Amino acid sequence: MANKGCPVCRHSILTPTQYHSQEIDACYHCGGLWFEKDEMNSVLSAIDNGHDNVDFTGQLGKRSGVSQRQCPDCQKSLQHYQLLEHYDLEVDVCHGCDGVWIDRDEIAAVQQSPRLRETLEKLNTQPNWKSWVFQFLSQMPVEYNIRPHRTPWVTWALVLINVLIYFSYAGSDNSMMAAITSFGSTPAELANGDQWWTPLTATFLHGSLLHLAGNMYFLWLTGDNLEDALGHWRFLGLYLLCGIGAGLISVLMNWNSNIPSVGASGAIAGLFGMYMLWFRHASLTFMIIVWQKKLSPFWYFGIWLGINLLGMVGNEGGVDYWAHIGGFVIGIIIGLSMHRWVMAQNPLLPLLAQPQARVLR
């Protein structure tokens, strides 16, 4: 068998090597890989990327020109192709022998390309009349994000627990007052060393059905993706940490207040901070009167933060703005400190954060 030269290094010889049970050719100088006909399909079908019958050339985007590189087998010029329609990464394909050359820095994206393709198609779906009607009536955003692979048992359980607790006392004003007085977080009581448990219990109480519905919707919207990225127990621990931390910040900033604070808003604000940092590719619809627009999480939660800051400055009553802002800051701190770990555990996330991924908003 004749030696095959590296299309990039020219002077280097490709070495046969095992790669996901397929024998392919690798350049140990530049790290590139050469896949002969059907080898790429076999490799991608064996990798955990959401698909087990991959047609690599069938999912490629547009041809972008002739490469200066030559095929290691037939010596014809390779052709540049976009990896995917909405992923601007070029790979080299030989029309003569159907081989594919992959540079070292392209390997991760190629391996996840079936899942990338499916995800980008979902992310780039444009709002329709159904999403418009839903948001117009509910004033809640529609999310466009990765489909979770884990079943979000913890998120569902938290929603169910909050709903059950609310309806256990919502039947009468006396029951609601007793629940909020005993388990709501009252700064003055905590300042005196009493009711030390309330920063936790207050996270599971709500003052009205509308308050409950709004919080549970945002818990469901952000929780499934965060639980998928973190795992069940880690997600639960961070949710409770954000809730308790937000409650304590509220207590510190309202030290002498006798007004109890209740709601999962502080915990969910923490989820907002993590979601904003880890799912930058996602979109949330924002509606101004009748105009609906997809926004990045950075802009959506930036507007949410601005509204909270304005409400706090304007001293608008009935909302615990310090719990919201405190929970959000805690979520940002967690998001930054765990960013590298989350990206390593979820290979699709760093790929979608790259400028090559084109998200249409």
C-alpha cells in the first residue's frame, strides 16, 4: 500500500490508526484525520451524538469552493463544504473517492454534527401565530433551546411540591395568613434569632395563584435544561442554595422589616443567572404590546434585571426586589465558577457558543 501524504503538512505521512472501531489515517504532526469512503458514516453512527445511522455528506451545508489541499488517495483537489447549513465551519471532501479530511480543531464539531444540526434547526425556528397567541394571553416567553436528554424529575417535583403546598393553605385567608406568618421569611424575626428555618420554607410559599403560576412557568422553562446540564441532585442543591441565599440577602437588606417575604422567585432568579451564562445560544421571545421578538438570554434577563432595579429604586411595594437581585447574583457566581465543568460535561454547549454557530433571532 502506497504511503499517503498529509493534505495539510504535505511532507508528513499519514499513519493508520483505530478510531471508534474504524481504521482511519491520522497525521501525528498536525492532528488531522483522513476518512475514506463510508468510514465517516460508520464512526459518526457509533459515537454518542443522538443518531445511529448518519449520512455525513447528506447533512453538509453549501459547497464554498476548491481547496488548495489534495486528496491523499486520488490526488484530486479537495472541495470546501460548510459542515452544516447553520454552522460555518469548513471541511474538505473529495469528489473523486468520497473521502473526508478533518482538521484537529474541527473534530469535536464533526463528531457532534448530527446533534448540532437537529439543535440548530430547532433554535432557528421562527415564532408563529401559536407562540404569539400564547404569549399575548399569558405574557410568558416561548423558549427555543436544546432538547434535554435527562427527564427533569427534580424540576417536575419542585413544581408539584410548590403547587401542592399552595393549595394546602389557599382555601381561606386565615390559613394563608398562618402559613405566611409561620413559614415566610420575616427579617425582624430572623434578626432576633427566631424562625431560622424560614429562608428555606419561604421558597415554597406563594401569596397568590398568579404569583405561583409565573414562578412555576419560569422554573419549568429554565429548570429542565439546567437539570440536564448539571444532573438531578446537583441541580436540586444549587436551586436550594440560590433560594436560601436570596432569602438571606433580602433579610440583610431589610433588617428591621416585619413584612414576611415568600416565593420561589429568588431561587428561580439564580437559575436565570446560570441559564444566561451556559445557554447563550438559546432564545426567549419578548413581547411589546403585540410585537414579538426572539432575544438572547443575555438581553432577556438583562431587561428583567433592569425592571427589578427600577422597581427597587422606585420603592414599588409588594415585590421582594432584593431577593430577585440577590438570587440572580448568586446564580451568576455559580455560573462563572462552574462554567468550565459544565462545558466539559456537555460537549454541545461549547460548540453552540462558538461564532460558527449561526442562531437566527
